[in-house]
Amino acid sequence: MKKCLTALFAGLVLIVTTAYAGCVDTFGIGSKATAMGGAYSAYADDPFAVYYNPAGLTQITSPTLAMGVHVIEPDLEAKGLRIEGTQDPSFQGRSFTVSDDFPTLAAPHIGFAMPLTDRIALGVAAYAPWGLEVEWPNDPAKNPGVHSSYHSYYKRITVTPTLAYKINEHVSLGFGVSIGRSEAGGKKIPYYFSNSSIPVAQGTLANLEALKAANIITPQQEAARIRLDNALKMHGQVLELELSDDLNYSFNFGIMYKPMDTITLGLTYRSETSTDFDGDLKRNGVKIGKATMDYNHPQQIQAGIRYAPHDRFSMEFDLVWTEWSINKRQVEHITPHTGAPFDLAYDRNWDNTRQIRFGAEYVLSELITLRCGYFYDPSPIPDDTLDLMWPDADKKTYSIGAGFHFGNFTLDTVLQYTAVEQDRIVGGESDNFNKSYIDVIEQNDPRVFAKAGGHLLGAGLTLSYRF
């Protein structure tokens, strides 16, 4: 048992330093659940019940250690990217096709669970319940989207100790506290002027600075001077935010009810996480100020029903509700080392979503178990707030997998294919996208158009050992 605990805590350190998840939500935690499309709240019989349904821990009859990794390889493309309503010749009459530079995303996971008595079970797991990392080419000549964002990330990593109690043969309850660390950030190359506007801006700034030196500048002129000075300093530079919230909390609560041998019902609640991000603002890699942001992780409810007509076959259907609407605006408060504080604000107005998940399992033999799954994940992001910082679309994910049993060892595997349901079209309605191309001198009215689509490939392995 001492060796088991040592391995567990070594794994916890590993995951806290290296975890990434894919897109806005997780694509799966543990290869068994992932192969079943995440339809697992009424099954949840391994250490990752800590996430899917804490009450499921009461099904574990011996100490079990599980660890693994899930990787995702995105392949996305923005076609017909163009900026209209501007006099900048680098945009006029041009249409761009931009392929992603996304990294391969890897999400390690590790968990341990054991019965304490015939009614009480203990579990602890480390995983990434939320995650996003997006990267596009950073050359403005090939990708004008750099003025919106070319690299962004948002993730939470948690360790969740959990207890479960078996009331009777039909009902179990579980409760866990997730202790987490969150990170967020991004890079872009701000756009303020066309090439023809820069000399005008420099001349206007010189005139305003002369008025300031003569001590005859009005408050309105001083505000304009500060804006123009900041714009000239930022134009064409790499602006980077690095933010973190080093300690936050949420909880998971679950109920599992088995009214008859063939049917099990599961219900899981994952609470909202309050976050207070703070960190640095950098220009070309050099710190130029501090930044803060409040952007909470949403609450979720997952409910499922599992039907097992005999020992070899079962199927499950789950519904997952996520309250994305809690974050109406994304506001980054900037305090530069020199100059007045200012905000970078983006309307979000996200919609709450309902994911549909389905999974099935067939025990082929004592050595091999086969699984398949599907889930539909609608995007919470409306057209009028879509941008390259949070690219997303309605997605369908298909999965297959197998479990291989060798004595006390089990190796679970999964392959995933995620397809964007249809190309996401931006037709000039996104204020977040459009305002990235405003010329502060010409006062232009830019509008961004693009069509994006693609797919993601995923694969995972989880190795379990029962003591």
C-alpha cells in the first residue's frame, strides 16, 4: 500500500505540471469512459468516478490505481478570411486561407480508489476538467487573424479527494472537493493604423506633446494623447498575457440508484468555480505591466441511465447541461508600469449547452471488452462574439475502444474522431473580431468574414492495477 500511495502522489505532481485538455470542455477522463462517449454517470466503476459520479466508488471492491493519458491532434482551417471596410492595402482585395499551428494536446490523468468498509469508499484523482489551447500562424502577411489572437489557452487542473457511502443495495451517495489551479493567456499583434495612417498619427502625437510641454493641453486632448501614444507603442508589437489563479475550489456530488438488476440511474453535480486570475502583460517578451481577470468555470449537471440486459452487454445514455452563460463579458484589467490603467474587454454572451452522450459495452471474453460511444457537443459561442481567441463550433465525436485484462492489470484504450458538424461562418457580425482592425486615425468600419471547419483526432491509454 505504501508503494501505491507513493506512485499516486508522484503522478499528481506530474499532472499538475503538464496537463492540457482539448477545446472548451474535456474530451474524456480515463479511456474506459472516453470510449463510451463520456456516457458514464450511471456506470462509473473505476477511480475516475471521482469526476463522472462520486457515488460509483462504492462499486470498487479492492484498492485500484489507474493512470494514463489522452492526446488530441486538431486539424482546422479558416478559409476565405478577409477584412472589408478598411483602406489598408494589406487587406484590400485579399482573401486568406489559414491552417492551424495547434500543438498536440495531452491530458494525463491518475486516480486511486479503495473500499474503507463494506459501505464507505475513498477515492482521489487528478485530471483536467476544462481546457483550451489554440495556435495559428503568427505572420501577419499570411494570417491577418493575428490582430485578433494567434495563441490562446485556458485550463484548469484539479486534485479531487472523494468519499462515497452505500446506503443500501440500491442507493449510493458520493461527495468530493476539487482543489484546482487555473491558467489563461494569449498572444496577438495589435492593429491600430494602416501604413498611410502612421505618419499622421506620429504628427498628431507630436502636436499634442507640444501642447502638454507648454502646459496648455485640455483634459480631452491629454486623453487623446495617451491613447495615441499607447497605440503607436503597441502597433505591430507582440502583446502577451500570462494569467493564473493558483488555488480555487469546487465540489462534485453524485447519486447512483439501481431500482432493478438491469437498470442503473446516475446523477452528478459539478459546481461553479470562482477564479481570480492575475499575472503579467508583456510586449515582445518584456513585462510592461500587471493584469487581472475574473472568469469563472461553469457548473454542470450530468444525468444518465444504464441498461444491462445481461452480464455481457450494457448501454448508457447521458445528458450534460453546462451553464456557460455565467460569463457575459471577458474583462482584462491592465495596470501598465507607466501610464494609466485600462481594460481589454470582450463581450461573450455565451449560451448554456446540453450535450447528448451515448455509450455501449460488450464483454467479448474474459480477456477483451469492446466499447463504442458518441456525443454531440453544441457550441456555446454565438456568431456575434466569435473570434480567434475562442474558436468553436458544433461538434460530433465518435469513439471506439477496448479493454484488455491480464490478471490484476487492465489496459483500456480509445480512439476518437471529432468532426465539426458544418463550417462555422463569420459574416461580419462579430464585434470582437471587427474591432481588432479599427484604425484610430481613419476611424474605419472594418468587418471580418471567414469560414472555418475541420476535425480532431484523439487517442488514449489507461493502465489500471487492482491490489
